[in-house]
Amino acid sequence: MSITAHQVVTLHYVLSDVLSDNSEQVLDDSRARNKPLEYLHGHDNIVSGLERALAGLKAGDEVTVTLLPEEAYGLRNEGLVQEVGRGSFGNADLTPGSRFQTEGEAGPQIVTVVSVAGDRVTVDTNHPLAGRTLSYQVNILEQREATRAELAKGHPLPPGTEHAKVEDRKVL
């Protein structure tokens, strides 16, 4: 059975940043954390370029996928670097590199503190991996048809979750 829409796929991956000299720096390794990724194929649970590359594969397949920024987390947009008042952060300890999750227009977003000068804070709302070419080494562990509850929620759920106890939020 090949990976298609509405299937839950379980995989291990190694995510690397492809540097300008074509060497790679490992950013994340699910096997090292002993925590495979489980996602619902065709429901925007993972970056679009990776999802397209995994379509048609099956359990046991291994693949390396290199994604340009526009296929992953997008190009950097310098317009997303802005200055805000210190009061926006309450009593949080702010240092360059600090990250916070906030609600943006399109849902949750990560905000990175670039600099702090008195009561002004420069923040970057680009995704931390925006503008980077990424490489994924993927090993497909298993795939299965999604349950009705998972389709209603738009992502994998713990085993035994009943559809009647899940609010429909996703339209197929």
C-alpha cells in the first residue's frame, strides 16, 4: 500500500540544514529522541515539499529529500522583522535568541527576539527555518488508514479516540 491522502504515516527522520558549502548541520533526529513522527497525509501536517516527496512511498522505504526554502518554511521576509514595545512581553526575561509562541493572523507563530534596547524590542516573526535549504533523511515505518475521528480533527489521535467525542473541524 502506497502513501496517499487520509493515511496516518509513522516515520523516523533526520533533519539537516544544508549550508552554503553543501555540508549539512543536523537540526533534529527523531530516532535519537526515540520519538517517530506521526502525521496525517494530505492535511498539511508537515511541510508541503516533504509531503509531496513522501506520496507514493510505502512502509520500509528510505529516502533523502532536499527542499529549497519555498518548498519548506518559505523565504525570509525582512518585513516580518519589527520593533515592538517591551510591555508586549510582560515580565519575561528577554535576550537575543529568546523565542515565544504567539497568536498570529494565520494561527500560532514563533517570535524570535533579535535585540532589546530600553523599552523597545526588535522581533522576527519569520519561521526559524525560513530561508534555509533543508535535507530530510526519512525512513517510513508504517502507514494506515486514518480513523473517522482523525479525519475530523485533521491530525493523528491517540488509539481508541471515538469519533463521537471529537468535534469536527476539518472538511474533507
